[in-house]
Amino acid sequence: MKTGLAFLLLVSMSTLSVEALQCYVCSSTMSNTQCNQSPQNCTTGDTCMTTVTNVLGLHYITKECSTAGTCASAAATNVNLVIGGKQVTCCSTNLCNVSGFELTRLNLLLLGLPSVLLMLVTTGAA
């Protein structure tokens, strides 16, 4: 009886498969569509990390597998300036890093708009 239970336990454990997290992966690509051509099973890490770097209106997207700690540390150093910046996002479900720089564009618009309005008010008052 014990041998039968041990055999059933062994068979059930061998049929269970743990699937790796899938993330889109690319390096310094200017097109989010091009980035989403390369899904990859992560052999290490439990998080998909997307980094969008903006330099004078040019967007460079990097997507990779990462650990939650590494991604959280990188996201804590996000910088958004009118002339450029870096935005890191983290997620942990299969192919969750599908989006690219749409959010960053919105952030730049929201940061840049008050600056433009302030400049217009300042120059109009002079």
C-alpha cells in the first residue's frame, strides 16, 4: 500500500510542470511593435522590466527579465524632465510588458504643460 502511494506521489509530481514567466525582450529599440516580436521564457527572475529612455524626443525601449528587487530599485530612480528622462515599469504576469512609451509620453506632456504655461504667463506679464 505504501509503495503504491509513493508511486502515485512520484507520478503526480513528475507530471506537474512549472512554467517560466514570459516577457517581451528587446534592447534599445525605438519601436514598441518591434520590441513585442521577441517573447522569451525567463530562466531567472520573476518580473518583466521595461525601461524607456527619452532623449530630446527620441524613445529607446529596453525590455527584459528581472528580479522584483532589481526592478523596484530601478523604478525608484525614474527621472522625467522636459528634455529627457527614464521610466522603469515592473510587472509579473506572462507578457505583461506589452506597452512601451505611451505612459512616458503622457508623463512628459503633464510635466511639460505647466512649464509652457508658466513661460507664457511670465512673458505675457513683462
